Amino acid sequence: MTASAFSEPFTPRGIAAFTCASFRRLMAAQFVFALIAAAAVAYFFHSACFPAVQAAIGNLPATGQIQSGHLSWTAGPQMLSDGPFLAFNVDPDHSGHWRSTMADFQVEFGHDTVRVMSLFGYADFVYPSGWSASFNQPELDPLWTAWRAVILFFILVATVLSLLASWWILALIYFLPAWLMAFFASRSLSIASSFKLSGAALLPGALLMTAAIILYTLGIINLVTFCFVFAAHFILHWLYLLSAVPFLPRLSTTMPKANPFKPAQD
């Protein structure tokens, strides 16, 4: 494998070339891919989630408070915002009459719990006891305006760190099967090189998920298709592992020649 193989990060030959690379090169490649994926995630929140939050805050009344595990709400049930991905509404009794017709996820604030609904069902979360928060437009609007950019930055950083951590954990899971595949294929692969191969094989799947996030944000694919792509990107990891093994160097099967000047041993 030559150094030119490192210029092919999306081919099985290029993935196999990472076995000869240093851990620093692998970490650099993973960081670049994690940064690209984090930018897609930040774009999703900025374009699909933040406008719904801003609209919901703008439709809140002048008074409202969450205190001691309960929502203080004097008005009746109300739809706060309804977008293609995220919707917010208030229904103190969770009557079920206020359902979004187009959002994939809906957050409903009740008197005692917050209900998150999607095509997978719903889950209720109680308000923390002893915790108080404003639930009105005059207080939340300037607070959201001041912290919106900071929240987006933390989403970017958290995505990069979580992806790097998850890729190293997955590489620790995949490296032994990868080493066994190389062993039975009579290919030379050390334990350290197997770990690098497993880590590099995750990168094409990460790029696939990045594209899926962008397409989902733009509304080109729906939530069901996105879930299928999410499942498929794990299969892509194994496909790259399998297809990279034939590009590894073969094990030497010839015995070393005896030294003719050395006396034979009994």
C-alpha cells in the first residue's frame, strides 16, 4: 500500500491504508469528519428547531410560570408553534385534541408533565420539583435571544466530542472481528492496525448520516427514511470492513532459508 492510498478515504483500499497510518492521522481524519457532521447537526437545529422555539416563545402570554413541579397557566389549551419538524402547544390536561398535522415531534406542556409525541408514541416527563422557570413571552424572549448562539455553539462542540467518543468505542467493539476476518483470509493485521482499520471504516457511514441530516433538514426525506438510513449506516461499517480486508498485505507462507554456513543441528 502506497501513500497515494491515503488520498482515497471513501474506497476500501483507502480504508485499508489506514492500517499503515499513525493514530494521529486517524484522529485527524475522524476530527474532520466529526466537524462536518457537527456542522450538519447545527444546521438542523438552526433551521428546523430554533424557528419553532422562537415562534412558540412569541405566542406565549404575558404571564406564566413553572414552579414546584406545576405549570401555572390561566389561558386555555393553545398551539404555540407548528413546523415541519417541531411543534409546541399547551394543554394542561393532555386532552389529546391539540395534535400537529405536519410536525414529526410535538412538545406539549401540561399542568404536571411535559409530553413529547412522535410517530413512535409519546413519553411524559415531570417538571423537576423545587425548580422554577419563567413561561411567558416578556421574560423568555430576551433570554432566548441572548443564549441562542451560545446554545448552538454547545451543540456543535457536544456533537464533535460525542462522535469521537462513540467512534472509539465502536472501534473497540469492531477491532476483534476485523482481526479474525483478516486472520482467516491470511492477511497481515496486528491488533493496533485492526483498531485503526475499524476506526477508519466508520467514516463513510458518518458521511452518509451527515448527508441524511442535511436532506432531512431540507425536507427531501422524511423521518421514516431517515431512520432507515440510520440503520443502514451501521451495515455500511461492516461492508467497508469486509471489503478492505482483501487490500491488506498477505501473510508470508514461505519458510526462511537455512544458513548454509551454519552446522546443522541434531
